Amino acid sequence: MLLAKKFFDSTKAYLPDPVFLSITHRRRVGRFPDMRNPKTFNEKILQRCLYPDPRFADLTDKLKVREYVARKIGPVHLIPLIANPEAFTEEVFEHLPSAFVMKSNHGSGFVKIVEDKSRVSFEELSALSKQWLSTNFYNVARERHYRMIEPRVFFEKLLLAEGGKVPADLKVHVFNRPSGEQTIFIAVISDRFGDNPRGDTYDASWNVQDIWIGHYRRSEKPAPPPEKLDRVISIASILACEFEYVRVDVYELNGTIYFGELTFTPGAGVFPMRPDEVDYEWGRLIQPNVLHHANR
């Protein structure tokens, strides 16, 4: 097994996308995917990675998507943008407030929380930004729509809840059926940047689900629902209405719902889901929907 891993790691850069994704799916999910006739959630996400909707790139771009969000639900739900510089310079750094979030628009995990600017240097953040900008995120997991995003670094207002923690990340999985029926699950990532990160999944009525997704451990007891759960679901539904499936990430803070991002290929189709039947159940929820074409 160790030799196989070393061989894959040494050759993966040269593998065609379908081969790379198939092997990665086998290693992480536990079986080879059916790429010709996808049935599971992960298999259908793999298909999106290889054959993305042309709209995915702009709506995955964390800067360009702001226009879509403002048009759909209003700019009040956008996290205030502090700076979107063409280049991150020392002058830009000097004009940043004492607390902020530095992000990149072209991938996942490019987030740096700065609670006290006096404790970081321009050189430190500049080196991090250069590292992000030099990363071709398509190469990480072969999600092809990321190839179309021009990397940029930008700065947003830091949102902090009581206790000085970042609000829970509400990842709203929205499935739209051709019949018009909608199914929603909400994955809640709590204390994501703290010492006790957890991940739990609820249905639209906030009933905790026996579902484990990814690497976060589950909480010992269910969390209380967001203050404005109905509004969270409404906003996610509006932003997702043109697609068979999309994950809408939002935050709730002091009664306001803030948009995070749209994700069309969560986990790049290699997301462990337990119990395993959830992969098949969610896969059945993703059905071709010709209705959204009228909204293009």
C-alpha cells in the first residue's frame, strides 16, 4: 500500500484527469467510480469536475460571484470588501484596518484571519499571498472550472461572534428536482479556526442527521438552530435556483445572513461520506433539470 501511494504521488502530475480522479476516488471513498453512468453523489461531482457548466468558473470566483449575489439577494448579504488590489503592496498593507481576513479568489483554504495587524508583518502576508497566487488550484484536484479563474488576493471585514470566534460555517446543500421539489441539508462547521472544530449535518427542519462527511468529528450534542433558519434556507434556495445542485455557504451574525461562497464540486468528488448509503441517496437527488436553462 505504501509503495502504491508513493508511486501515485510521484506520477499523478502526468496522469490524465479521468485517471487521476478515478484513482483518488478509489483511495478516499473506497471504490472505483462509475464514470460512464454515475449514480452516487461523488460520481456525479466527478462528472462536474471533468465537464463543468460554463457558469461555474465565474460563480466559483469569490470576487466575481459578488455581483451575482448582489443581484439575487441584495448587497447587504455580502461581507464588506476592504480592498481588492491589483497587487498586494506595502502601501495596501498600511491602509488595512487592525483586523481583517485575507483571501484568494481561486481556490479552497486560501484564508488568513488577522485579528491584530500589529502581530503580523507585510513580509509575512506578502509571502503567503505569493504562495497562493502561484498555486494552480486546478492541479490540486482537477476541478477544470478553476482553470478559468484569474487569481487575486483580496481583503474582507473580519466577522466575529460572541467570544471572539468566527461564526459557524453553514454549508447549505441545495438539490433542485425537475419537478420543482427541493431537498436541503445543512452541514455546520463549528469552531473551524479554533481548537475544537466539528462538523454536523441537519435537514431543513434542523433535525440532526446520522451523516459524517469529510474529516471533521461530530459534536456530542446537536447545536441550536440559527436565529433565522428560515432566512438561511430562503437565501440558499434563491442563490441555487438555477442549478440541479449547489452548496451555498453562509454565516449568520447578529441576525444578518452573510454570503460565503458557491461550491459546485464539493470535495472534488472524492469526499468520504458515512454511512456509505448517503453517497447513493444524495446521488439520486441530483437529476438533470432543463428548467434552469431558461434562467441563463
